Amino acid sequence: MPSAKPGVHPLEDVLFKGLPVYGPEIDTLIKQLARHISYRRLEGMFDWHSVTPLDEFKYELETQLAWVREGALTRYQ
């Protein structure tokens, strides 16, 4: 369940409150990944309070998203 205050948890801010946290590109990747996996799984993937440098974080998100999408495609073929 989301916390009541913005800024308490960055993932909640992106997904539930629609607040900009990591920048438009990364926030969008997080939202796309959240469409494919549970909140709990996504929450456990990263230390959301310390994800620097952002270019590496973006790469990790892209990699996870590609992996999840590929897995989803192979399951339904």
C-alpha cells in the first residue's frame, strides 16, 4: 500500500503518485516494467533510494524489461 507522503519511497512516487523522480525516460521504463511484474518483485530489484549513476540504472531497467518481455513472448507462442 502506498505511503501517504510523497518522497518516502521513490518507486511509489513514480507508480502511484505520478511524480517525476528519476527523469522522464527512466520513470517511463519503471512504469513499463511494472506492467509485466508485481510491485513486490519490482521493489526488490533495486535499492530505490540509491540508484546512481542513472545511466547504469537506465541500462539495468532496459535489460530487465527486455528479459521480461522476451519471457512473456515465449510463454504465449
